Amino acid sequence: MANLSIDLAAEVHLLKERLSMNIVDESYHPQSFGDALVTLSGPLGSIRLVRERGQIFLDIGTGSKWTDANVVLEAANLHPAVGAPLDGKQLVPVVCSNFQQIRKYLDQTYGKESQKLPRDTMPEFDYVRHDFSKGWPTGREFLYRCLICGDLIPSFEAGQCTCGNIHVAIGGIRGAKDPSKVWLAKKSSPETL
Ligand SMILES: [Zn+2]
């Protein structure tokens, strides 16, 4: 098990393609049953994939909180099998196909507030596609995200990701075996909470 955006690459890809969403937050706790979550947000709303003890769940941002997509679909009369909850993977295509109606339901039920990202997951990083042949940005606000192993490596201290793709050496030599498998992560400006 690894980061959810890697384990669920196909589902994340679908959410990006169909709903124009981007990853705004991700966490992974290998020591705690491999629990993990990935949060995506886009112009139509926010979605969170959660793995708890090997099970996958999908939540939809409904105003100030997250609600299980099964609950939202049932409430909006869009669930394909009422009374038989789908798991997170099964829910992704259903949610993608129905998101216009889901959006309508959320606006009617929760108002404009429901378009915002729930407060408990303010994005920690902005992920940026960067052409590393033009140089490796460094500084406290920059980290490198390996898309192979999922590690997040600080740009300002010596280190290497688990799979060995990214190297950061003291003295400033930074590089990757496959730079196309690296994203630049920039710490989001601190929000006023
Ligand atoms: Zn790696």
C-alpha cells in the first residue's frame, strides 16, 4: 500500500479528467493500517478518497463538512442501488456521471457554502508541474513529490526518496532518474483561519 493517488491512479485520473479536479491535499500513515486520504478540488466541488483499514470510501464536500457519497446520492435520488452502499472505487464513475445533478442538489440543500472546500482539509501544498530541465527550485517552501513511490522530499536538506528516483545532496546537487515522475510541491500561503 502507498499513497492513495498512486494506489487509485485510475480513479484520481477520472476525477481530474471528468470533473477538472486537482489534488489539493494528501496524507498516508503506513504505521496505522496504511490509512490514507487524498483530497481533490475543482470548479464544481470537492471530493475526498479515504482508505481505512483497507477499505476505500468516497466523501463529497457538503459545505463545512464531508458526507459519504452513498448518503449524498441517496438523498439526491441518484443512487443506482439504494440500500446497497457502493465502495469508493465503484462510486467514482457514478459520482463523475452525476456530478451536475449532485451540484444542483448541494446548492439547493446547503447553499453557496457547499462549493467551498471543507475547513478540516485546507490544502497544505499546491502541486505544480515543473520542467526540471530548467532547474530545481529550492527553499523552505519547495518540496519534490515522487510519483513513483509517493514520497515528499524537502528541497533544502539532503535526502532521497524510497524508490531512489529523487536525490537531494548537501551542496545543492538535486536530480532525478526520471524527472517526468516528479512534481514540484509548493507550500500554500498560510490561510487566515
Ligand atoms: Zn521515489
